[in-house]
Amino acid sequence: MPSTQLSLIDTLIVNADRALRTLAAGSDMTSERASPARSLNEADLSEAERRKSAALMRVNHTGEVCAQALYQGQALTAKLPDVRVEMEKAAEEEIDHLVWCQERIDALGSHTSYLNPLWYGLSFAIGAGAGLVSDKVSLGFVAATEDQVCKHLQDHLQELPEQDVRSRAVVGQMLEDEARHADMALNAGGYNFPTPVKGLMTLVSKVMTTTSYRI
């Protein structure tokens, strides 16, 4: 049976629903995979350690909010059906990370970033814009973005308290998944962005991580 082709209005409604669920704390989103943290015991963290872990996981959560928006924007404007499917599949896989981070933040008694709606809107616009240029640029943007995410996750593994094994397990699995997403985007024909472009992306990413850490 052929797949149903959604109209533009239906597609916009689906994207609006995804945005609301992504941004709503305690939403009904569920992960396909159980969080790597669930099988581990909660560590006895000091107040300072708890705050640091929560702030780092808040940054990671914001990164996943941006990933959802980026992939949804790209899927909306992708020209080739197979690329559109890949973008939608990637967004579904990133839901696992979003839910895992939300669970960790809740367990640490903290909150997600109040700036998430802003970052979602900007990321959606960037993703849609990249898709309008070409699928090659869109996939290249995915690869470059995932590279940035991997660097942040590697830094967070160094910064998280050693005894916070639950947060470290989540970040470790996220790092493995994001590296795979970057490779898949390039292998699918993504453009390998030049160093100056990646440098600009690093600056933008720095603003996002710094503000999300504190707000």
C-alpha cells in the first residue's frame, strides 16, 4: 500500500504538534530505548555537584531541542523523498536523547532552559533554510552540527562529577549516537563544510551552551 502524502497544512500541523511536545516540560514523549541511567544507582552528590550536573544536562537537553527543530525544518523543505525520510528518522532517534536528558534533569531537581523556545525557532529556521538551498547542504549541516554536539559531549564527560554515573551513562550513549549520525549524513552525500563555516557555527554554539547552562 502506498504511503499517504500529507498536505502542506497537515505537515505544518504535525510540525506544530512536535514543537509543542518538544518544548513542554513533562510532555508525553517517550523514548524507544530505555535511558542508560535507569539500571544505575543514584549517586550521593553534594549540592555543588548536583547543580553542576543539572546545568550540564540542561545544556544537553537544549542541544536536543535544537536537533528536533533542525531536523523538522530540514524535513519540511528537503527536495528528495529519501532525504526527507532520513531527516524524519533522525528526529525520531533524537527523541530518545531528549527524554533521557529530561529524566536526568528532573531527577537532579532542576529545570530545562527557559530559552528553549527561542533556540527551537532559530534552529527550525536554519534547518528549513538549509533544505531550501539543497539536500547536499542540508545533510552537510547535519554532519557539522553533530560534530559540534560531539565536542560538547566529550567536554561534558570531562566536567561531570565522577560519581554521577547516571548522567555520565546518558552522555556516553548520546556521544556514540551523535557520532554515528554525523557519519551517516556525510555518507548520504552531505557537503563537508569548510573550516571558516564550522568556526562560525562554533561561535553560535558557544552562545547557546553558555546561556543554557545558566538560564
